[in-house]
Amino acid sequence: MPIDTDTTPGGLTAFATLQLGVARSDGHLSLTPTELHFAPLNDHLGLGPYALTLDKITKVVRCWGKGAGVMPLTDEGVEITLSDGRQLQFVLANAELWLSRIQAALPQGDHR
């Protein structure tokens, strides 16, 4: 999964998998100065798109990518917690880079 530098300052884009329990959707994850955006490759599944404004993100941590929603398969995941309590997990290459870049972009500061 290649990571490309976005044209916006501090931006990133990459292929990612959105993981919501046993439901999964492959797509493109982008970080801009104002939002984290996920665009699914298949928009007929109802798993996206998501445009998460950075001021609504309260916590960002590493997580496991899981098979069937329960069996840990990879530690290359990032879990986003929103101010309304919802959590979204993204499995992608270089999760540590994404974690640090998202945390740095949040208006409230570091959210570990």
C-alpha cells in the first residue's frame, strides 16, 4: 500500500480498509488540514464515504486489524474515536506514521 504525499501541507493519502466489526470496505484514506476522509472503492456497501472533521476526533490510537471481526491479523491499524462516541478503525500500511500525523493535525493537541 503506497503512501503518497498529498498536495496540501501535511496531507497524506493511502489505500486503507475500513473495519467496523465484521464489516470491511477497501478505499482511499486522506488526511487534510481540516478533515480525515475515507472514500470506499465500492460505494454500494453503505460503508462510506466518511468526512471526519478533525475537531470531532477525540482520540486516535493504534489497533489490530481483525479477521471476521475477532481474530487479530495485523497491528497496522488506527482507531479513531469521535466526539459522539463512534469508533472507526482503518487498517493501512505505516499506521504509526498515520497515527502521529493525525494527532499532530488535531486542533486539541496530542490524543493518545
